[in-house]
Amino acid sequence: MSYTIIVKVFQTNPNAWFEVIESTVWHYANGGSWTKANDKYVLTMGSTGTSGILRFQSGDQYFIVALGVDD
């Protein structure tokens, strides 16, 4: 069974504008991929046990968001 997670990023602080600088997928259980459609990031995973990460940056500040499915 394949899985899809759709991520929409909301920016609320105009003084710290974060942008996605990297997207990765842990290729387990048939792999996965990131695509971007309009203002949404779409993680498609081939099966359970797969995950993806979005890495954000604003100046010298970074953070990551990890998403996935394991049932």
C-alpha cells in the first residue's frame, strides 16, 4: 500500500522567513519521493516504514521536520 503526506508551510513571522533548502527520503520499503505542487510539498511513500525530511533555513537558523508512516 502506498502513502501520501501533503505539507503546506505557513510563514507567520516576516522577519524570519524560512525556506526549504533540502528534502530527503529514507528509501526503505519501496522508497519514496518529494514533489512540489503549487505551495505544497508532497511526500509519496511506496509502503510503510518509509519517511521523509524537510530542512528549513532562515539566515543562520535551521530546523527539520520529519514525516513518515509505520503501521
